[in-house]
Amino acid sequence: MYSKDDMILWSMVSSMVINIGKIEVLAFSSNYLFKIFKKSSEMGINLFTSSYSEKIEIINMLKDGSEKEKLKVFFGDFQMIRNLKLQLLEEKKIIEKKQIKISTYYCPDYPKKLREVKTPPYVLYYKGVLPKDKELKTAISIVGTRYPEDLSVVQFTEEIVEYLKKSVEYNVSGLAKGCDFIGHQITLKKGLKNIAVLGQGLGGEVYPSENKMLAEEIIEKKGAIISEIPPSLGVKGVYLLRRNRIQVYLAEEVFVLESGKKGGTITTIKNAFEEQKKVYIRNLKRNYSIFNLKNIKKVTFISNSSDMEYIKILTGKPHTLFTFEYS
């Protein structure tokens, strides 16, 4: 089994970014990387300390392709691994200085929901209180565009949260402007705990900066801000997109307040459908563009909390996805 320091190394590797033209992408496929992590762990081979032949033995278990060759080059470069370990020392200094807590894939307090998915975080860096598994059984995720156009979005969110507050303990969202902010703010006001999943390391200033006080309130009220990104790294577009899957993994139901044809909300919806999560979408005309997305054939639109009662009666199943339309 990998040590806590080794797990931080894995989080560093999984967060490495390269430029393809003007676009930043992850250096390694998350799926391939996690496969060799799991296989090496099962075989008792530490890819950061083992011999070259042992590393190649593990990587050769992957299907042939460019990803396999990239991983051979990386893990076979002992100078690269040495540099990574030097950076680990810097990360640990930041962790201590900023009082950042960590829970790795092998820690008892690591959420069970994350351990069961295809590409879980190697490490959760967090501030505040990490939720217990039983507290996440009813968790919701309120998400949406950074720039909602409909002025009644706050009233709608207040009604939905008021309806849910007796049966829900946590809201999981991304601390972004707009709908995320509204969801965090209203659920806090109604007495729910919050988890804010960030697309940056926790060693720097919270992004966006105007939500710094909100992040502090989440922590003060027994919630947490979390990230899979090593503390020294700043916000990046690719990290923001990656964090959306964690929001979905930790929640049972996803509430989309407002969305466009593109953006992080669409990624979140796709992740939710892949994980067979219940998705409620606010019944706005502009949200009907979601029907045009590939692989999303059925969605549940709601106009108010009473619609959720009808949905439960009609489906009788927690993960049945269907279209609920209005005249």
C-alpha cells in the first residue's frame, strides 16, 4: 500500500498539465493513471521507488497506445521522479503552514462514495470537517451558470431548499459565482452544511476572490472546502471541469438552476447521468437546449417543490429519469 506521501505524489502526477496549442489539458488520462495505481497497489509495487523493470511490468498491463508509452517515459525517468519528490517537500510545507488536512484513498475517513467510482481523487485536501458517509446519503448538489438571467432563481432555490431541509444534511457545489453561490448561501441560511469543491489548490487565495467570506462561513458552520489539486497549484480551466465530477460523486441528487448549451454545468449533468444520479432541472425555456446534448435523452424538469412530490409518486424509483413537461 502507498504511504500518505506517495498518495500526494499521485495527486501531483494526476494534476500535471500540458499545453496543446492554446488549450491546457491533463498530461495523463485519468482512467489509465488510476488503473496503474490500482494494479501496482494490488501487486505491492511502488512506482515511485521500484526498479525500472517492475514499473514496465505494471504499465505493460495497459492496452497498447500513446498513453501507455507516455507513462513508460514518465515513470522510467528517474530524474523526473526525483524532481517530483523535491516538489513534494514544498507541498508538505504549504500543507503545514496553511493548516490543510488530507484524507487519502486509503484513509478510513475518505468518503466511500468516492472510493467506488472510476476515477476517484487520490487525495482530498480540505479545510473544515469532512462529512461522514451516512451524512452524504441524502446530499444534494445545487449548480448552474455563473450568470443566471432569470431573476426569480433565488425565490425558486429558497422554496426547493425549504422543502428538502428536513431530509437533507449537505449541499455540494463549486463555490462559483451565480447559481453555485446562490445554492451555498441559501442552504447555509436554511441550516444545511456545505461542501465546496474547488478547482485549485488550497494553498492560495480562494477563487473567485469575492466568495472568500462564503468559503469561511462554510467552514465555520461545520462544512468543508475540498480539492484534489495539490496546495501549490492555482486555478485552471481543466481543474474546474474536473472538480464537477466530485460534486456529482458526493451528491445523490443534482439540481440545475439554469444552464446554457456549453459550460461546466453541462459537464456536471453528463457526469450525473453517467453515475445514474437523479437530475432535476429548473423548468425554464432556455434549459430546453439540454435536450440537444448527445447521450442525454431524458431529463426531469420542475417548476416548484410540489412537482417533486408528483415525480416521486409517478416513478416510485429513486433513479428513474423521465421528462416532466408543462403547458
